[in-house]
Amino acid sequence: MNLLSRAAIVGAYESPRRKANDIHPFQIFHEVIAGALEHAGLTYGDVDGLCVTAGDVGEGGSAEDVIELAEYLGITPRFFDSTDVGGCSALVQTARAAAAIACGMADTVVIAYAACPRWFPFGPTNPMSWPVGPGAFEMPYGMTNITAYGLYAARHMHKFGTTPEQLASIPVAIRANAASNPNALMRDPISVADVLSSPMISSPLHKLECCVVTDSGGAVVLTRRDRAKDLRKKPVRMLGYGEAITGVHVNQTFDMDSPGIHSGRRAFEAAGIKPADVDVAQIYDAFSITPLIGLENLGFCKAGEGGPFAASGAISAGGSIPINTDGGGLSSNHPGKRGVFVLIEALRQLWGESPGYPVPDCEISLAHGWGGFFSAASTMLLARS
């Protein structure tokens, strides 16, 4: 038996907040956890496991902040996890939580993320930018996440002939999904021409190819599979899961190397299904290049064919594999490490609760997250019970 199948996901909640001025992220943690528990038909008294990470020191993601957040929430979990591998951390923690439940270390686990990057004071600088250690080899060049992804996109265009218009078709398709989501930050339709005429941020990536910056939070609830059948929501099964890491520095990146190749393969092998069996995919979209690489890594198209595939309409509503149906990070919300929202929308599709584009008769959904600069990846395949 798949170890993860001994647990089930029974609730999820996304904060509608996008601009939470002067609200501490811990308050949003409380709101989303309470919302997810209510969604499942559970209470704080049922929780004996807590998994959190966040975008900055003091936001549930520092070395000991899982302790501080548990104190703030008034719970004393017997299982906890604060694994932080960037944007896909919540997916990684969900797998850890399922394994903990299977091993008897917990009965009901909450995985949550909240952050307020629009206003919350910045903490210490990123160690990769320090003038000593490994970062010293990149700091003089002003390397940031967006410049790294810009370089990756430029390399993809050079190697495979991917065009600016093909890349621009991705935020256009995702914005169309956001139009129906009342909580999406950006809902007005955009065209390929709009994307390409927006300011250049880091060549070849334009402003509308970069994620929005919002405050927000989200949470999901897992419990024992034997208990799940008696709760409010129809349980969601984890069919398969895979994860992988490569590295954090651009100067150590091999040509078009990506951990998603490995996490995707592991997830599909564990589930015993193929990409063609998936009805909808939520693929972390910090920039237009990230879902394109995800489509290739996960096997929805061949390596180098992501541009034509996306531009063909395959990823749009009604296409062969609709992606980011809530508006994603490019249009709905992106408070830093967006993996929890990728998972939440994958779940909502199975429950028939998507606020964006609901995929008809959705039975299998995929959630895929990135961390850092294609530094980590996690892939989860989900199905209705």
C-alpha cells in the first residue's frame, strides 16, 4: 500500500486578503487554519500536528518560529515540521504530514503558510547575497531570483526557439482564469500584445510575466483515512508524490537542468498513472517560464516544446490540460512561497469549489511547486475518494 494513502486531505482554506496592511502574519495563520478546520468539520482541539513555513523571520518560517506560532495558536502538537525549501515547502510538508500520520506520529495535521510581503519589515539578507562563502561568486553580478529566471528563459529561447509571444501566452491564459475569481488581485483581461508592451523587468521577462505581490495565507488539513470518511468533506487521496533538489546558485546550474524532471517522474511512478490521465494541473507560476518548464518536466509535452504547446491553447480553459485555474501567482495572489495555494486549488477542483475556472468532472488533479531558482521541486497527484 502507498504509505501516503493512509492519510487523506479533508479541508482547505485560502485567505481572501490581498492587502493586509499592519496585520501580523500570525493573525492570518490563525484565520486560515480556523477556516480549513471549519471546512473539514474539525476544531483546533483535534489538531496534534503543525507544519509551517513563511516568507521572513517572524512569519512562521525561522528556525524556531514553529514553536512561537504553536504558542500563538494555543496548541501543543506532538508532530511538527518547518522544512523550508522555498516555494514548494507546503507540498513537501504535506507529504511529511501524511507519512507522520501513517506512522502513528499524529492523527490530524495542519499545513499552513501566511506572509505579508507588501508591508512586513524585511529580516536578514539572503545568505546567498553575502560577500563571503558561496554567495561571493554571484553577489558582484547582482543576481536575484528574477534575473536568474530571466537567464533561464533566455537560454530556453536560444536552445529551442521559444518566442516571446509563446511565453506571453501563458500569463494571458492564466489571467483569463482569474477573471471569475472574486479574490484575484488582477482580473482584467490581457492580450499577448499587452504582455509584450509592459515594461521589461529582466530580459526576456516583462512585468506581466512576473507574479503579483500580495499578502495572504492558506492552510490544508490531513487526518487518518479511517477517520476522514466521517467528516464534512469528501476525502482526497494522495495517489503519488515526488520531490527533488538540485542547487541554489546559477553558476552551478547545468544546461536546462531542473528538479521537476525527477519529482514528476517519481510522482507518476508512485501513482501508476500517466500525464494523459490528469484533468487539471496547478503549476507554480512565479514567472511565465516556470509553468512552461513544469509542463515539459511533467511530461505534458516534450522538452523544448513548451512554448508551442502553451500558445496552442492546451493550457487554457477547455484545453487538454488547463493550468492555474484560480489565476495563479501571475494574477491571483503570491505572498512569497505559494505552494500551499497550488495545493489548495488542486483540491478545490476535486471538490468542485474552484473560484476561477472549474474543470468539468475533475477526477485527478496535479499540484507542482518550485523552490528557489529551480532549486527544489515537489509534485503531488490527487484524486477523489
